[in-house]
Amino acid sequence: MPWSNDGKGGGSWKPDNPGPWGQPPRPNPVDFEDWLRRAQARLRSWLPGGGLGGRALLALGLLGVLLWLLSGFYTVGPNEVGLNMIFGRYTGKTSSGLNYNLPYPVGSVEKLAVTDRNTINIGFVSRMDDRTGEEATFDLPEESLMLTGDQNIADVKFVVIWQIDPSHPEDYAFNVADPDDTVKAVAESAMRAVIGRSLIQNILTADRKVIEPAVQDGMQKILDNYKAGVLVLQVQLQSVDPPQEVISAFRDVTAAQQDRDRMRNEAETYANNVVPVARGQAAALVQQAEGYRLQTIDEATGQASRFAQVEAQYKNAPAVTRERIYLETMEKILGGSDKVIVDPGSGQGVLPYLPLPQLAPSNADGASK
């Protein structure tokens, strides 16, 4: 199988002498020096003057350098930030649009989608069910079961929404090896810390809206300390339940708490209706007592003033004043009692044993008839 050279820098193997087993023999290795001579001859034919001068080599070198420098232009998308590196060292970041950095192998560019939102599920996972072919949710008890502050167990499932911090994308690129696992571990740790400080009853009822911002703040502080370049946008509780084995008992407790709250609200409503009425009655009694006090004071003041006037008149005419005082006193004493007046000059005596006061009304009725 001889080598055929057509004079054009190429050749071919012709299987004229096959091997003993009907296969073509292994070709001889290519003569590299001969191939290099042919390439030089072809290059001389292309260059003016038929040779490689110093200027031609310089022009080729400059053209190569220029093409290499032009390859350093790159574009950054509207949702991205570019990180420029020179020999693997970070030198700065670029915004969206056309930018430039020294090309490979001197420089390199890493583009990060800083506005894309990422979601991590903790306590459950969503994947396609092989039997039904639909997306299904599967629980992960090793992630969701957490110990509360009163030594109970809560089944907590939640979702964390995060993105790359646009102000520090270099921290995300160079300080975090596996961002998803890091954010998930920090989220689980922050949630367990918050649940560990809370009571089971509060977690199941009133504190659910308090847990989300507390976990978000805790995660952000930890990630900032790590300089992870991650911005936590939201923490959403999907479900907070007791373990499946005791969920019925907890539901009974929750129902009892709801009844307690209802009865408390009814009692407060009754108190709100009764207390104002009682306060009004108390105010009325106070006003009546105040009026009685003022009336008594005024009467006592008037009597004192009258006594002073009588005293002044008594000094001027004692006999007349005594007679007047006697008559007024007798009037007060005898004015409201039954009286029988007997005229001694009528010539008729009165038996002393007759009950004159008791007979007076009957006599008066007989007279009227």
C-alpha cells in the first residue's frame, strides 16, 4: 500500500497490497518535517514578495493581538451582573449592557442572575409521582419535626424565597460553594431556634404570623455574617401541626381553647354592658348625696342665721320673744296630733275615764251623716 503524493500538499493510501488476513496494512507515520516544508511553501506563495520578512511577522503579530483584545467584549443581560477577573482575581462588577474585560487566558467573566428568585422547600419535597404521573408532595420528617420550648414536637413545613444580593454578588460567587444547601441549612437552623423558644399552643394559634419575620431576620443575620451574598426575601409557613400520632388530642385542645376564648368574649361583652349602667347608677347616687349634703348645709346655715336674728330680737324684747318662741314651739308639737278642746264655761262636765280621742272620729262621722 504505497503513499501517493499529488504535489498539492496531500496524499492518500491505496490498498494495493492488502495484509495476509485481507486487511490493509498499518500506514507509515506522516513525515512532519515534509509537511512543515510544504506549509511554508504555501505561505510564501500567499505573501507579497514570496517571503516572510520582519514586517510581515510584526503585522501578523499585531493583527493577532488586536483580534485577541477584541474578543474581550461581552454583553450582560438585564437580570445579570458581570464579575470581572484577571488571572482568577476579582477586579470589579459590571452592569447590564456591553462591557469589556481582558480575554482568556488573562481575564474571565462570570455572569450571575441577581434578580431571579429561588425557592427552597423545607420539610417536604415536590416531585412527579411515578404511579400517577402527577406532581405530588412528600413529607421529610427529618427536616420538619422540631422541638418546642415546652418539650413538645411540632411538624413545621415552610418555604424560603431568596435571591442573590445585587449589592454584593461577589460574595455569592466566591464565598459560597453550594448556595442551595447553605441557604437550606441556615433556614432550618433559624426555624429550629425560633420554635425552640416558643410554646406549642402559641405556635399552633397566635404566633404563626410572628414566626415568619423572626426566621427571616435570623437567616439574614447569619448569612450576612457568613458574607454569603444572599438576600432573603420571604419565609412562608406552609403548615404547623403536631405530630400525626397526637394530632387528634391537639385538635381537642384547640377546640377547648376556642370555647374558652368565646366564653371570655361573651363575658367581656356582658361586662361592657353592665359596667356602664352600674357606673351611671353610682354617679346618680353620688349626685343625690351631693345634693342632700348641700341642702343640709343650706338648711343648717339658714337656721343658724335665723337663730342669730331671734337672739338679736330677744335682746330688744325678751318677754315678747319668749312668748313667740313658746307659741311656735307648741304649734310644732301640737300641730300634727289629735286634740279635743273643752270649754269650761259651757256648764257640761267631762268624765275623766271616757276615751275622748278614740270617740272623736266616730262622732265626726255621725255628724257628717
